[in-house]
Amino acid sequence: MHPARSTLRGAVSTATVTLLALAVGCSPQPEEKAAGTSSPASCAKGELATETAGKLTVATDEPAYEPWFKDGRPASGEGFESAVAYAVAKQLGYDKGDVVWRTVPFNKAFAPGEKTFDLDINQVSISDERRKAVDFSSGYYDVRQAVVALKGSGAARAKSIADLKDVKLGAQVGTTSLNYIDDVVKPAEEPAAYAKNDQAKSALRNGQVDAIVVDLPTAFYITAAEVTDARIVGQFENRGGAPEQFGLVLDKGSALTSCVTDAVDALREDGSLAAIEKQWLSDAVDAPVLK
């Protein structure tokens, strides 16, 4: 982002917050949709403070994996997350030609610091820890984590979390997949952490790890198309009763957060998210639950 524009945005944001505080400081406040965010006067396309005027800049990692994106092409509109991104854009008033895609590494998307995108979509799970650095929309997909192992291996015969204690596990760094290994399985051997899912899959193929943990739809795709001599061992239950959800990532305090959240909520309420999920993730329906 251009320094001058960044300074102007900060000044406008500060002034807006000050005026709002004077206007409503003593009155009861409604519950905010996203704590720490400011709301624009309107969610109309021409009034949104986007990275580039008249455009919506959407980021994701590279490579862009299936079933989230088709053939590694985020701009195609094919694949679950590509379709969701364009549906959100349309809800905000942006045509397909108004959407600009940008490559941002997974971990950088939710790291502290000013962002080079309006929103990021890359299977990023919403968490309180990540909310310290970025904003999230409401969840666009409820997800579970799953274990993948080579057929015929000892890991593939696991029926419970206890059976995984002595298994060499791996996952992409910075993911909830890795968190599940550390916090739920608590294996005897330290898990292997990889910069990319591709590296984790290669480690599985080469026997460097006994099993890997990924989200369930990715697990189905891996076993069906990428590592066909692997199988899904099982999936983990949600922790704490609430489902793990993927959310769109925005800059901390972004004026777009409430509008993007409204767009996601509208797509959930009218059945659009369910229809997109049915089209692109219909195969990822079930797997044994590891307890």
C-alpha cells in the first residue's frame, strides 16, 4: 500500500473513532460483530475503502490446493474457496472482473502488520490468538481435522487418539492441524512441521512420517487423487463444543470487516454457502471419529 494512502487511512480512522465516541459514549452499546473494527457508513461498492478503488483484492497462498481451488487457479471461480470468494464479492457489488487475486503465504496472512489485500481466503481457522493480529469475517465453512496414513501401515490401523501416541505425525506449520497434534494427540515424538502441505504429503510418501493431519476435505482429495495408496484413518471431534470454522482474514480494525461479515451471513442464510459446499465438497462427508 502507498505510504501516503496508509497515513490518510489512519488519520480518517482516528477521526471517525473520536467522533463516534463523543456521539455515543454514554449510551448503551450493541454487541459488535467484530471487536475492534470500524464500520463504514455504507457497504455499497463505491463507498468501500478497498486496496484499489473499484476493485476487491483477494489473497490466497500458492500453490492453491484442491478441492479449495481447481487446477491451482484461484481466479477461475472453480473450487470451494474460489467460488465463495466470488460469491462474497458479488454480495458486495463486485463483478468477477473487479476481483484482483494476490499471492500471500499462509502464515503471513494472519501475521501482525498491514495487509496488501482486502480479504484473504486460505483455509484459515478463526481463533482468539489470531484475532489479536487480524480481523475475521463470520465463518464460511465448518471443518474438522483428519489423519491420513499409508494403507497397510501401523498408523493406518489406529482406532483412537491413544493409538496415535507413538506415531510420527506431521502437518503444515501454523495450522490448526499441527495444533491438534500438539494439544489433542500429544505424541511421544515431536511432530514434523512443514512450510507447505506439499512437503507434508511428500514426507508421507517417503516414509519420513507415519501420518499427516490435514482438514477433512483435503484429506479426501489427498487419498483420492494425490497419494492414492493412503487412507483416512479418522477425524477428530471438535474441541470445546463449538465447530472449528474457516473465516475470511482482514486487516486488524478494517472498515470492511462488518460488510464482509454481512455478506458471508447473507450467503449462509440464503443457502448459497450450502450449495457451493455441495458442489465442491460433496465427497468429504464422513470418516471415523477418533476419540
